[in-house]
Amino acid sequence: MIEALHIIAGLLATVVIAWIAAWSYVPGERDIWITAVAAMAAVIAMGVNPMRRAWAADKANPAQRVGTAE
């Protein structure tokens, strides 16, 4: 599912950006990671609905799945 890959990419991007920010501004490291965790929660929350819609579409029409015979 491409939706899962988008969520994973968003989480990885958040971690990389937070790590770089925490490395560059050590006094604010705790706050940076708190904000990063909130951003990761938002990425997951925004990815739930597209994931559910894709799952429902796959269940509704299994013949359109990649790798299935028509």
C-alpha cells in the first residue's frame, strides 16, 4: 500500500529533521523532540483515513489488485 509508505516516509522525515535540529540546538533538545513526537502523531493521524479508504477499495474490488489474474 502506497499510503503506508507515505506514512513511513513522513515519520522518517520527521525523525531526520528533529535529529538535525536537536543536534544543532542542544539547549532546546527536549522541546524539539516533544514537538517531533507531536508531529509524528499528526502524520499518523492524517494517514489513517487514506489508509482506511484504500483498504475499503481493495476489499470492494479485489480484481484490481496488482498481481491478480483477471
